[in-house]
Amino acid sequence: MTIPSTPGMSWDAVASLGGQLTGNPAVAPSSDGRLEVFIRGRADNALLTSHQQTWGGWSEWENLDGTLSGDPSALRTAARRIGVFFRNGQGNLEHPWQTIINGGYGPGVTLATNIGGDPVPGLNADGRPEAFFRGTDNALWHVWETTKSGYGNWTGPASLGGTLSGDPAVATDVRGRLQVFFRGTDGHLWVVRQRDANGGWDSPVSIVQNIGGDPVVGINADGRLEVFFRGTDNALWHLPQTDDYNGWATLISLGGALTGNPAVARAADARLAVFHWGGGHLWVNEQTVVNGTDWSAYEQIAQNIGGEPVVEADGHGRLHAFFHGSDHAVWYIAQMFGQPAAGYALSP
């Protein structure tokens, strides 16, 4: 059964955060709801961050040191502090975090050596973070925090098997189990999941053949996971869980012509929205009803972008999409408050 959706929101004008980045940004919300953006600096590969200020606007870019060899990732942990994960110039997995809630960052710790891809974090049902990555052997590996303290009490790494051709995606399902998705070297979509919340892991299982890019995962309002990826035809495809949460429904194409991997998030009205980079522009389409199978037509919301989008909700539930502009700056577009659907403002 589907739930009728609330009226859609319009979007603010596209704006630049400045900075100069290589690759794609990462974003996470602080405990007070302000968003923080992290990038790999174009000049020296350092980790840079900018955050929303209390009364609007964004801070100047701050150098958090480190030397990145890939894209960063970030999430807010049960300790109410943001943790950042990245592969450094030596191929090691580094993890700086906020030393105080809503505050600055310390140097962090090294969680693993000689990793083969960009790390992706997730949260256990009890709030402990884990980070997943492709190893130099192309298997899926993970490290995990042993307590919820947020003070760097980590263990691992350990292998979860599989043979990856890119970076994984992770989500926590309705039963509190982490599920990790990846594209295998055979071109299939694979999943590895915990047997129980906070517990051990099953072996990898193939669920779709012939995918063309790394997957991303959204969570419907009813808790069902939904996996999105670029197909071998460069269209956007998606695979929802069945209503019993035990299997997978029909694989469906949403069309489009993707240049890279998509991004997905749940809006304040509980509908999933999917963003992608195609033809040099940023596109979005949304569920027409909460938990539904029908989707709106694509709409172009930014022109002349240079990388894959990332999406996050702020403390008011508004979605913000961030992306690498063709000028190598960080650009973003945010939903407006309480306005009827009225289209999107295009970037210059």
C-alpha cells in the first residue's frame, strides 16, 4: 500500500562554496543539524572542510591536513560527532573525527594499511560505526569500532570476501543489520549482510547481473532498502526490497543517460529523490508517492557540473545536493521551506 505524498518543495538558487577540489565532495550533518562538507584539495590533496554557519552562509575552507589519494567520506556517529574516512597518499585508511560535539577535528588514527579503494562508513544498530573498502586483493574488507565512545577504539581489518571492481555502498536495514552492496569484477551486483543486528556476516550473494557502475542505497519510509546504479546502457536502474524485507522486487529502469554514479536521499516529505550527473548537467527525479514504485520525470537542476553529486538533509530536513563544478569549485543547491513545487534555478 502506498501513502499519498505531501506537496513537493521548490529549490533555492544554485550557489558556490568556492574552494578547489579534485574528485567528489563528502557531506555529513553535525549534531546541531549544520552540514559540513569535505573535499580533497586540488592544490595539495589535503583534507579541507567548510560548514554551515549558525545564521546562514558557510565558513571559509579549513585545512585539516592529511594527504588524500581518493574521495573522502563522512558520517555522524552515535557519539554525536562527525567522523571522516579517507585513503591517504600511502594507501592507508585514515580517520579523523570531531574532538568535541559540533567542534573541530583532531589528527585521528590509522585504521588499516594498503587499502585499494575509497572507504565507505555505516552504523551498526547499536550506533558503532564500521568502514568498508576494497582491499588491494579486490576483496571487501571492514574495520569497526568496538565501543560507542567515539574515541578511536577500532579493530580489524577483516575480509568479507567477494571480488570488487569499485567502491561499496552500505545501509542499515529495518532489522538493524548492515547490508553492503558492490559491483563485482563479473559485472554483477552483490550484497553481503549481517546475520543479526551488530553480529557476524553472511557470504556475498549475487542479486543482479550486468550493472555498469557502483551502487548507492536509499531507505524508504517503510524501512525497505532500494538500490540504484548505472546500467550497462548508462540508464539509471533501481531495485527495491520486497514488502517482507527478505527479497528483491522487479528491477526497473528510470531512463536517463548517466556519466557517473547516482546519489539518493529521503526528503522531509519521506519520498526518495535520486540525483545524477549526465550530459554535463545535474538531474533529479523523485518518487511520486511515499514508498511508491512510480517516479517523476527527470528535471535538470544545474548545468555544467564536473562530477558526481552527494546529497544530505540538514537539521530542518531540507535536502542539499553538492557537486564538483566545471570551475573545480564546490557548488550546491538546497530545497526551500514550505513552497509548492516550482521547478529549479539553474547554475550560470
